[in-house]
Amino acid sequence: MKARQKKDRQRINCDLLVIGAGFAGMVAAARGSSLGLKTVQVGNSATLFLVSGLFDLLGVYPIGSGQSLASPGAGFEKLKVANPLHPYSKTGYEKVLESFDFLQDFLASAKLDYQSNTAENYSVLTAAGTFKPSYMVPKTFLKGCTLKQTNKRLLLIDFKRLREFSAKQISNVLQKRCPDLAASESISTMTIEIPDVSTTLTPTRLAGLFDDIQFLKYLSKKIAPFADKADIVGLPAVCGINNSLGVIRQLEEMTGLDCFEIPGLPPSIPGLRLKNAFEKKLSENKVTFLSNSKINTSEFEDHHFILNAETQNMETKIMSRGVILASGRFPGGGLHATREQITETIFNLRVYQPKKRSLWYDKNFFNPKGHPINRAGIETDNAFRPVDQTSRPVFDRLYAAGTILAHNDWARLKSGSGVSCLSAFTAVNDFYKSFLGNTNV
């Protein structure tokens, strides 16, 4: 019988433990470390490689309408009235904007530039040829967000052997959905072949080429014949990894045309940029990151949370004054479904859910209002502390943030980033004020 491998052991004391390294977990760690809290983060940040890089506040309302919201603020107030249990109902609109302002400044300090618009959602052209409403977008996307309002002639570029991105497909959908563009014949397309590439071109490999000035010169020469036919150039969102905005500006200078990126399917280079920016700045802020660790036990003793985090080679005992639970839903392991019920996997918190499994899903799979299971999750008080059946906090310094929260069908409301950002930001602020006695947040 093979002997069990002996693991190294360590012990860490901290002010704040963040469980989860998705978007909500990253915002929580960013806020905690920015306030000077000794912060430890446990999780796997690889999931950020799958996100689009767009930050939605509220893109659709009512939920069953499928209608894009021009003004997230107007929809926000209606949502609070119609759904008083939604996470947004715990704060005012200004608090959501404040959390996004913090996030924008934090990412800018890591050299990743985003732009928000307080009054309206941006209308972002996607690789499907459709327009997606989003509140805060990478600056590399910005110039494409005004296509509906301008008469600019558009050149769409794709690359041979890059899958899941077709300039012709985007053009065809645009011309059907935007009659003005079709009538003016103002859309051109071009496929660029990269020398010495004979296999599938991955987004990561292509993004690396954009960081090479010689490749940009090659690309600008290919675009040159369209200088008199186009005003603006749309490219897949692969324009560099480490300095994407600088790459876009270099390309604009070389071609004399406005340029912008178009988000597509994962793996996502904007998601990789986001992951790198968070990890870089959190490291500078001295956040201890236990990558790929899994919490296997938890207890509360002498005003501290005591949790064990385990990897294949290491066991870490963590003593923390406060915890932000941002472990996600089913894919992230924050929630687990059996044939009888849905459970929370670390603290065994009460989960809001349909009374029986037969009610988890609507009979119409494509019901525009979604399914009841989408609204399952952890119920909290206004500070985002999980509550028991009497609506009292389970622990004074345990908070939940992100997609694990109940009453939020974020995929249909296009509110995932907003709820994650608000809940993480608010939770950390409350911990900082209540436990450390500092009200200046």
C-alpha cells in the first residue's frame, strides 16, 4: 500500500481572508489591501482568463424583456422596487458607482485603463455582430462604442487560422441589424495571413505578436490600401497583452485610422490582462496568495476564524479576524447540488433555494425569465453578512460577495460585475469600520 505523502505545514495570521480568486474575490482583496489590511487570498485566478473584460452594472431590465438598458440608473431604481431582495436593494446607486470608481483607479494603478460612463451604458460591438450594453469597458474598446451614432466607414479585420472570429460574419449581422450601415455600404472586411503560421492561431500567440513593433509595421502595411475607404478599424481583442492601449495608439499612428478591439469567445485576452493586473497590484500590496488551495475545515474560536487550506504539497492553517466568502456558485465549488438540495460548501450556510428539486427549473427551458435555480444562493443583511432563518448574521465578521449571493439572475440582468464589485467593496468597508473602528471609508 502506497504511503501517504507527508505535506509541509505553515501557519498564517491575517486581518482578512478572501476565499475565492474570481472577480469578486479580486475586488475584495484589492479593497482590503488598499485599506492597509493584512490580507490573504485563497483560490484559483485562472477563471479570469474566461471573462470578456467588460464590467456590467445593469444591462437588461425587466429580466424577461431582453431589452438593453441605455441608462443603468433608471433600471436600478425599478429593480429595487420590483425585487427588494436583490443585492442592489441593499445600497443606493451611488454606492455602486463608488465601488466602480475604486476598481477603475485600482486597475489604472496596475497600468490597465478602463472607462466608465455614469449616465449611460456603452454599446459594445461583439464578435457575434451584436451590441452588448456595458457600464465600464477597456479603453481599447471605446472607439467602437460609438458606431451606432456616427457615420464612420468601418474596416473589420480577422486573421487566417484564428478561430471563432469572422469579419464577414460580423459585417453580415451588422448590415441586417443596422440598415444605415448597409445602405451606405460603409463596411469593409479583410483577412490577414501571418507568414510562417501554418497551424491554428491561438489568441495568446497572436496577442504576443502585437507586442512586437515589426508585426505592427507589417499589419499597418496590410491596412494601408484601405486608408481612403475606412475611418475606423475593428480588430479581435488580441492587441497585445502587457500594453494593449499603447499598441492600439501605435497602430492608429501608423495607419492614420481610429482603431478598437472587439471582444470574442474565451479564452479571452482582455480577461488575461485583467488577471495579470490584479495579480501584479495585489502582489505590490503584499497580499498573500495561496494559489489552488482548497479550504477543507473551518471553525470560529476566540474571535478568530480558523481555516485549513490544502494543496497537494502544503497544509496552511489560517487565523483571520474576518472572512469574505467569494467562492462562486457551482463551477467554482461555492455551492454544491445533490438530488435533494443545494448546500454551501465551507461554512454550511443556509442556502435560499426552491423547496424541492422539481421546482429548480421551469418547464420551458428557454423561458426568458430564467429558472428558479439561477436565483439560489446566500441571503445576507445590508452589509452582505450571511444570515440565518431569523435574518440575523451567522457571524459578525463573515461576509459573502459575488455570484454566490441569492436573488440575482446576473446572467440575464447583465449585472454580474456590478453585484460582485458592490458586494465585495461594501463588505470589506464594513469589516474595516466595525472591527477596526475606522469610519473614514
